[in-house]
Amino acid sequence: MSQEPVKPRSAEHRADTATGVPTGSQLSAAAPPHVGLSRSGVPRGLLCLVGAVAVVWWACLVGMTLFTANPIILSCAQIDQSEIVVTARRLPDAEPDVISIEQVEFGAMPKGTARVHLLAATKMPVGPLFVLPLSTASGRLAVTRLKGQDPKSPGRIYPATPEVTEQLRKCLANR
């Protein structure tokens, strides 16, 4: 067998071989440059770790929002401006502005049913107990609005939770 003479390589190729940096056809023989890396050159494991931390952080924020946000705060100013404060519920078979008074917290009002002007605008649901700060306006009971509050606003009512009841006791004690 005869050996073919080795063809001389270009000067550029020899220079690159001397430095040890692969170029040209040598690159195709080397391992692909993207193995274990993202397109940006960051290791995939690091990207996965950062993504997992972001998902956990987001889940914690959502959990805190659902379980600790928006506590109900009773307006003592509204209670102070009210003539009557009652704990009442809407009845299922009654008109939307009729309440059943369970307890009179402040003022003079007989237990039983009462008609509250524009109660439907408060979107009070049927069934559960609510604290209603009431005032008389034009001879009718209405949910108390704070002075300067928009006259078209329905006034604020509060679910009768233990926290709201405690806040009500404190407001009434300072009255």
C-alpha cells in the first residue's frame, strides 16, 4: 500500500491548531456547545432552580392574600353617627328591604321586623347575621352614611363575626 502524501494545511488552520482552539471542521467533531445549557448559555439546572423558587414565592403570596388580607374593620365614626345599631338578618321570604332584628346593640328599637330604606343596595345576603348602623332619614330607617359620603352610596354594613362584635363593643364603650 502506498501512502498518499499529506496535503499541507492552511496557515490559518495550523495557527489555530497551535493554540488548541478548534475551528472549522474540528468544531463539528467536538461536543455540541448547547449540551446542559439553555440558549442564553445559562446552565439548565440553575434555570430550573430559579423557576422553582419563583413558583414557590408566588404560591406563598397567593396564600397570604387569601388567608390574611382584607380584615373587616368597623367604622367607629359610622357607629357614633348612628341613632340605632342592630344585629339583624334578611329573611328569605321577605322583601329585599326587610330585616329581622335579632339584637339591639344601641338605641331604642323593638325586636321583630323592620323596613330599611335602600337595604338592597348594600347587597346584604339572605340568612347570615349582620351589624347594621341605622339612622332615620325623612322618617325612614336607613343604613347610616358618614357625613360627606356620597348620598348615592348605600352605607356600610358588617358581617356579625366575633371580631366585628368585639370592635362594636369597643366603639360603643367609647361613645
